[in-house]
Amino acid sequence: MAHLKKSLVLLFSVIVTVGLVLGMTAFAVLIGMSNKARAMEDLQSKASNTAVLASKSLAEPVWTFDTNTMDGVIGAIWLDADVAAIRLAKPDAPAPEIEKIRDKLGSFESMKASGNYLLSNEPIIRDGKPIASIEILTSTGKVEALIKQSSILIAVFSLVFVTLLAGFIYLTARKLVKRPIDELKHSAEALAAGQLDLAINTSREDELGSLALSFDQMRQSIKKMLGVIEAHNRDLEEKITERTAELQHKTNDINAMLQNMRQGIFTIVAGGAIHSEYSAYLQDIFERQDIAGAPAAAFLFDHSSLQSDALDTVGATLGSIVGEEAMNFEFNSHLLCTEYTKTLPDGRQKILALDWNPVLDAQGMIAKLMTTVRDVTEFKALQSEAEGQKTDLEVIGQLLAVSKDKLQEFFKTSYEFLDENRQLIERTTVRDAEVVATLFRNMHTVKGNARTYGFSHATDRLHEAESAYNLLRAHGSYPWDPQALLAQLGLARDGVALYENTYKNKLMGFIGDAGAAVDGAVLDRISLAMEQLNASSELIDYQEAMQVVRSTMLGLRHDAVDDIVQGIVAALPSMAKQLGKEVPELAIRDHGVLIKRDFSPVLRNVFMHLFRNSMDHGLESATERLAVGKRERGRISLDVSLSHSEADEGLVFDFYDDGRGLAIDRIKAKAIQEGRLRPGAAIDDEAVAEMIFLSGVSTAESLSDVSGRGVGMDAVRKFLNKHYGDVQIAFTGPASKGYRPFRLHIILPPSVALAGEGHPA
């Protein structure tokens, strides 16, 4: 078989020979089958004719029982050597009349069943009626023997023919194909050996001649190409020399850069070790020399600020990156530390920043991990200082937006509330719900005032303390820890002190103490009135001048309502934006009533809660208002008067808005949920409304930075009661969809206010 694969001519000859053999065999089989079919048809026809002739010849002898004639007819048929058996039988006869069978062929029935004989059966008819039948079995053996003999002759002839034809084909192919191919083979071997000057015979004009011509053209092309390659090699050697010099120059530059750059650069190779090539400044950063070959994780992070779990994570990440695909770095780079604090042997600390970059090989695998280390200790110190200066500037900007009087009032009231909280914490050893409620109410008020003035740095710290008190209110199992609460209170106080210290140390020297002198405009107004009085002797002028002096002096000791709520009103746009609502319209009708300046902080705390609650719970969003036919912007109203009636004698404030009203159904459901009210208990709306003055009750659906902690109305009533005042809810209409419109009716002693100009005393 191997020889056949090597010799194309022999393989071609074998294929042709096999094809001829198969073809001749198929031809012989077809011829034999055709001859057999035709011979069998002839034999069948002869047997059928013999049976028909016998039936006609035996009709009379069988009828007349002429046995001699019957024997003669049967004997004549028996002379045919192909006839193997004859049987003459009458209907309903127990045995055939005549039955003849060749020797040793078996019974008549077995011969019929064997399939080696042709059966011819014809009835013998007399006067249209069958009187007997004759059956003749004809042997097919002779026909089959003749067919077999002819097939053998054809096969022998075919074999001889194919053998001669195959020999002829092989010899012809050897001469016409193999020899030229051998010549081309020798030429190809010579070309492979470098004999490019060897001539190739291209005289043939057939396919092999074309192949030889192609070989010769290839020889000439190779010869030319070698010349070009030699020239290129000479040029390449020159370029390699030049590139080597350039590479050496760049290598020198890189080494110089590594030695002089003010950053630590090194690479981590397989196994997590540091490569021997690294920047010289790396030694200055880490203050050690034994860097090459050191384990990277230990070199970087020993005696660092990283915890053990973070160290394990970084070490595992470094081990899973080098030697892997680049994608692996993208998936795991977030686990690598980018900044940490390193403690040196002498106790000094450095803040180091790290950058990680993979170095890929030609297959896109991570061959190394390049690490850049920067000492950012001084930068962080400068950054911290800059952040401090930024905070100072923000605090100064926020302070400048508030008047001096309001600043001093804020500091005074804030410290009063904070000191009260400190005293409560110090003298309370076990959890007391009333103490917790007071702590929370005071802190909520201070935080609200800080937010009103935009003191963000204080608000954040105050909010943390308020949240701590809220946990004590909301969770009975939360531990009462005076030390922790005092520490939290100290942070809150520091937030207020930040603004006070900034005001005293950086602003007061420029703008003066708010209480150091009387405003020049006030003095000018009094002087003008006195000059007018001196220039006139009329009583009416005297009265007018005294009225000017009186009102001016009153202005020094009293505040108008607009001045008291000024800071709160200024914070409404920010509140509205935070709640996603429109800035409301304000309608303040004070009728010239003036409030004693000492009492202004109390009212400012009260109105801080009222305005916030109105914005959060009362007024709807623009979409909700438009849907029920209201104006897009809500309206908050405040009416002030001095009442002399027996029911409301004193200073009266009516505060209300055009919002949805008081959430009666929600307050009742929350009271039932908290156990303040039994389910199904009969209670009127007025009693339900009184529940908003209980600590912890809120109508807010969710907690917000504006309100919603259930402390606003509780604080309002506490503040007012402390100064002999009170607040009540007065409904102004029927309930609708669980809400009922109302106004807050606030009453204070008449001693805290007086009638201004244009207001009856």
C-alpha cells in the first residue's frame, strides 16, 4: 500500500484495472442473467406447448379407455430428456391413471415443491367437460448448466482482456508520465540544494511541459529574490547597528530617569517579587536598600494602616494578576490599595499613594505589574490646611448673611438649650422618657435655627446628636449611656462654637460688637426730632416729636414681627426646593405690634417649627394643588393683634395656610397603632387634634430633613407654656378625605408686646 501511495503511475494503473475488473464482472453477470431469463422463457414455452398437445392427444383415448394409445402418447413425451415426471389423473379418482418419474428424483409432490422444476398442467376435455388432467414437470438443470458454462467463459475472457489492458496502461503511463515527473523531481531537488543555474527541460508542450516551465520560472525568480535578499540583509545589518545605538541611548535615558525622578517606580513579577530594576527614589521613600527580590506585599504594607483582612485581600489580588489575561486586572484592580499610611522604624509616618498598571506580553497576558509610589504626606497636610481654610471661608460667608443681633441671639439660645441638655444628661442615671423628649426637643430646635440661618457645618453635627436622641425615643431597648451622650453633645456644641469663634476671632474686629453702640441712624432720627421741637413752640409739634422719640426708643427695645421671622422666611426657598414644592406666598399682618426684644428668640423658635411644619405637612405640591383647583403656589398667613377680650386677652397670633389641613384620620390611626387610643373608641376631631401636641406624634408619611420626627408641635407648646402662653387648634371648616382645615391660635401675656404706631393701645 505504501508503494502505491509513492507511485502515482502504479496507483493510476491499479485504479483503472480495478475499475475494468468491476465493469467486466458486472457485464458478465448481466449477460448471464439475460441468457438465463431467455432460456427459462423458452423452456417454459416448450413445456406448456407439450402439455397442451398431450391434453388434446389424450382426450379420445382417455374417454374410450384406450390404454395402448395413452401409453404411446405418454411415451412420446417421455422421450424429451428435460421431462422429469408425468402424471395423468381423473377427477375424483383415488390414484392417478398414469405416473412416470425419472429414477431417484423422489415423489411427484416433493418435486413440485422443490422449485427446481417447471410445472405444466392442462385439463383433458371431452364434449366441453374435463374428464382428466395431465401434469408435466420439466427440469431446469440443463438450462442452468449451460448458463454457468457460458458465464465462466465470459469471465475468463474478461480477465485476460483486463490483464492485457492494465499492462498496456501501466507501461504507457510510465513512459508518458513517470519519466517526465522524475525529471522534474530531480530538478526540484537540485533547486532545493541551491543549484539555481541548473537548466530544466521545457521542450514538452503538454501539461508536464507547462509544469516544467513553471519550475524554470520559479528558479529564475528565486535567483533574483536571493539577490534582493542579500541587498536587504546588508541594509538590515546597517539598520540593526543604528537601532542598537538608539536603543542603548534610550536605555541610558531611562536609567537616568529612574535614578533622578521623584517617584518610586518598580515592577512586580511572577511570584509577587519586586524586579531588580527600579527607580532610585524608591529607596528614599521607604528608607531601605534591600528592595530587589523582596515580596511586594510585605515591602509595601508591613507596618501600615491596612487591617489584616485588607492585607490578605491585596496579597491574594497581586497573586492572581501576574501571569493572567489583561481582563483579570480590570476585574480585580479595585481591590488594590491606592493610598495608605506607612510607619517607619523610627515611628515617623508617611502617606503613600499607589498607581497600578499591567505590562502585557505579545499574547496579551500580564507579564508584570508596574507600580508607582508617591509620597503625598506634605500634599495631604497642605490639602488638610486648605480644607480648613475652605471651611473658614464657608463659615464666614454664612455668618455675613446674618445680622449681628440674630447671631448673638442664635449663640445665646443655642448654648442655653445645649447647657440644659448637658445638665439633664449629667443628673439622669437611668433612662427617663420625659428627659429624652426634652433632649430631643432642644436639639431639634437648635438644629432648626442653624438650618434657618444656613449654618451647614453646625447643622450636620447637631443632626447627629438629634439622631442619637431619636434612637432613644424610638427604641426602648436602646441603652442610656451618659458618657456617649455627653461626647455626642460635645460635638454638637463644637459645631455651634465653630461659628461663634469664627465670628469673634475673624469678624468682630472688623464690624464691631453688636451691643457696643447705638446705631447711628437711630441717633440721627432722635436728633432731627429734637431740632424740630426746638424750632417750634406748637403743642402739636411737641407731641409729634415726642412720638418720634418714643417710637424710636421703642425700636431699640422691641422687634417687629417681620424682623423676627426674617431669617425663617429667607430659608423658605431652600426648604421648598428640598421638598419639591413651590415657594409659598406670605401674608403677615402685624398691625404695628412690637415684640419685646428679650422675647424675640422664643417666638423665633416657635415660628421656625410652624413654618417648617406648614411647608412639609400643610402645603401640597404644585401638581396636587392644580389637580384640586388651587393656585400653583400655596399661601401662609400670620395675623398678629393685641386683644383685650376676656377670652383672649394678650398677644394673639393666628397662623394658618391654604393647604390640605390637619390629617385627622392619620393621627387617629397612629394613635391606635401606638396604644394612645383604643380601636373603635368614640373621639371628636378636637380631641384628635390635641394629640399633635404629644411628644413623638407626627402626621408625616416619611421622615425628611425639614420635619417629620414628631417634635415640632410638642416643642411649640412647651416653649409657650414656659412663658405663660399656649397654642390651640381651631378648625375652620368640615373634614374632607381625612383632612380638616384649621388655624393655630397662639396666646401670650400682653406684657411681651405693645402697640406700635397706628395700633390702638
